[in-house]
Amino acid sequence: MKIEVLENEKDKLKVEIHDNVTLVGVINENLWQQKVDAAAFKLDHPYLSKPVLMVRSKNPKKSLIDATEQVVVDVKDLRKKFQAELK
């Protein structure tokens, strides 16, 4: 998966994430759970464009890293629940 930083300011970060719009939506949801000032993603065309994720907070880099780490924790928890239920 390729990531391109489009904008990198003190309180705002914009990144283009190639190949996985679903994952961008999950990260966006986790950003809102962290109480950032703003988080959104834009996809101009479902087949021809790449999603752009925008984060606005006091420390958007940390917010984005924390959100992605929480996604990993959530997926591991889900896997454990599937394993327990599907024995």
C-alpha cells in the first residue's frame, strides 16, 4: 500500500492512500473517536481516484498513528471473537 503526504502543517495533515478505501473509512472513524478537531476523507471517483484523508488536530501525525494502531487492536480483538465463535 502506497501513501503520499499531500499536506503537512502543524495542525493539519492530508494523505493520499492507494488501494484501500475501506481501510481509510475505518481509520477516519477511529480518528473521530479520538476527538480530533476534524477528520474526513474524499474519494472523487470509486475507480479512477485514490482516497485522500484529512486530519486536523493539535498533533495530526500522532492522531493518525494512534488511529491506525487502534485499528490493529480492533482487528485482533475481532479475530479472537471469530476464533471463539467459529470453533
